[in-house]
Amino acid sequence: MEPERDEVVDLLDRILEKGVVLNSDLIITLADVPLIGIDLRLALAGIDRMLDYGLFQDWEEAHKALDQAEDDVSDIEI
């Protein structure tokens, strides 16, 4: 039984609205000797929610500065 398209869209909308964070630690061992350790973090949400959580603040500041610089350049008359 295939899920209806509306259900998938509603699920995606809910995920982007609320956000999902997955944390995982992975250790690869060989003969009981740990060789590689991986710490994974995945955050999936809409940009507004990411900013509410304090993520992508550097991106937002750089984006605003770029927009301001473009506005300043467009205000200069040649």
C-alpha cells in the first residue's frame, strides 16, 4: 500500500516546521581494537527553525552583509 502524496507532503512540512536532530556515535573496531571513531550530527529543519535553534547564524550574518553591500553598490550613481 503506497502512502498518498498528501501524507508525504504533510510529513515533510511537519519535519521542516518542527525540525529533526539525529546524533550518532560510530566506532569501527577490528579484533576488539577500536580503529575509527565517528561522531555524526544531522539537523533537518526549515531555515527559520534552524535560526531559532541557533544554527546557521554565521550564514545569516554573511547573507545580510552581502545584501547590504549589494544595496550600497546599487545606490551609487555613475
